[in-house]
Amino acid sequence: MIKIDHLSTSYSTISGPVHVINDVDFEIYDNEIFGIAGESGCGKTTLLKALYDIIEFPMVVDSGKLILSGEKYGKTFSYETGQIRKTWWNNISYVPQAAQSVLNPIVPLKNQFLDSIPKEDKRYKTKEQTLKRVADYLEELSLSPDLLNAYPFQLSGGMRQRVIIALATFMSPNVVLADEPTTALDVVVQRGILMMLMRLQKQLKNTMVIVSHDMGVHYQVTDRMGIMYSGSLVELGKTEDIFEKPIHPYTKMLVGALPRVGDKSPKTGIPGRPPALTNPPAGCRFAPRCQRATEECRKSVPKLQEVEPGRFAACHLINKNGC
Ligand code: SF4
């Protein structure tokens, strides 16, 4: 469905390029919920923007590309970086970070739905037919059709988020990208949003990519996930495997810091901070925080390698004394 082919991107600054994504290479499959996790500033959102083809100055693709391919209504399609935006809403849609602020507060929601439908979509002949279908769709999602006459400023944050997700999925896109979809919502509303995303994915049988710094979100929702650190993918695999048997030292720390029912042991955060992308350390970028770092780690960058079928990690300890 989505092939990320040795992608490297940077931001142009007056002091020179800042490399944000470094040679990221993996695939996201059809009919799965894929999670991208990692601390703030690790490149998750930049990667998601690249997936959605929002590559605008000062962001630059240094090398590699993305390929979005699949089948819809019996027709196959394939788009590369630079072309993916041609199929926005139709084959791929995006729920941005702080999506609640994306809706124009003084435009009724019905107009915002009408504006989101590409002109070339000929399924509904008239505006009335389109709005009838939108109203039916809202009901399918357990939302009131009366929302169409409301203005965004009249809705709660959680309701605005649900409306954005309805907007992003109305055209039944093959891929939905969601950037921190539950941030700034209380835990009850968060759960409702996650349930809505899971239900939609089951209904559409499409691909969802969820970026979140919250490992609990990934545990509840995703089928597979990738862990990013300082612009690189350091671990990739099935979510349950990553939580049960993390391989990379960074993933081990992330998972070990999570509270578990019945576990009364004290939890500690990960010491130190991610390196500044303007001046990253040589070798493995996790080395300054890794208790198992060796001389080799400080000199050479570990490559992502397959540890077992479908399971990848980037660490020099793999195949030595085990990660
Ligand atoms: Fe730690 Fe070395 Fe593995 Fe990096 S390569 S995570 S520093 S052991």
C-alpha cells in the first residue's frame, strides 16, 4: 500500500540543512493500523507529512521516495512523491495535529463537507444528494446529522475531532493518516476517538497510520508499529511483539517505563534527552543515553536489520550478545 523507499528529508535553514528523516525504508500494508511512535522531535510528524506529500519549503526531500499504490472501485492506482497530492481525500486523507483548530469556526459544517469533495467526484449529481449522503454517513458514525447546520465554534473539542475524522473518511480513502488524534482530549473522549478509528478501519478495510507519542494509544489500536528515534526507524514489528519482547534498547526503555496492572515496581523515565538534530552525535544517535553503548556504537550507525520474520531493529548488539 505505502512503500517508503530510503527516504531522507531535511529542513533548509540559514545555518544549513537540518536532517530530520534519515534513510527510512519500510512498507505499510493494506488493511492494517500502523503506528509510528517516539519522543517529540523524532521526526514522526515530518514522516507523516511526507506520506501525505506536504513537502513544501523549507522541507526538502534529499533522497528516496514514497509510493502509494492499491485498488479502488476495481481500478488500480500508483502515485509517487510529488503526485500523491492529486489523490488527496480520494485515496489518502489526513487528520492533522490539533485537528480541532483546522475547521473554519464561522463556516457551517455542511459547507466544509461540500468543499472537501473533489470536483471530479461524480457520485452525487446535486448538492442535496451529497448532503443527504453526508447526513447518512454521520448517522453511520453515531453522529447527529443536525451537526451539518452547526458551526465548529458551537462544538466541544471531542466532537470537532469526530467531525474531522468523518470528513477525512467520507470519500472512503484507502489510507487515512492521523497525527496525534487524541492529544488535548480527556481520557474518556480519547477512548471514544480511538474506538471510532478502529471501527472505521474495520468498516473500510483500509490502511490507517497513527502517529502518537503515547505508547498506550499504540497498544490499544495498532496492528504493527515503528519506533523512531532522532529521525531514524530503530524498530519495526507487530505491536504485541514490540510490547512483549522489545529488541532495541530504546524500545525496551519506552516499554519498561509504562505502568502495568499489578506491577508495583517504581517506574523511571528515560535518562537524558534526544540529541539536537542540528548537531547529532556520530554513530548511533541513542548512544549518549544507552547503558549498553560501546566504542563501535559511537563510531558507526547501526542499520535496520531483520531479526526474525517481520521483526526489524537497528542496533549493533543484534547477533552479538543479543539486544
Ligand atoms: Fe545502544 Fe549501541 Fe544499540 Fe545504539 S547500537 S542502541 S548505543 S547498544
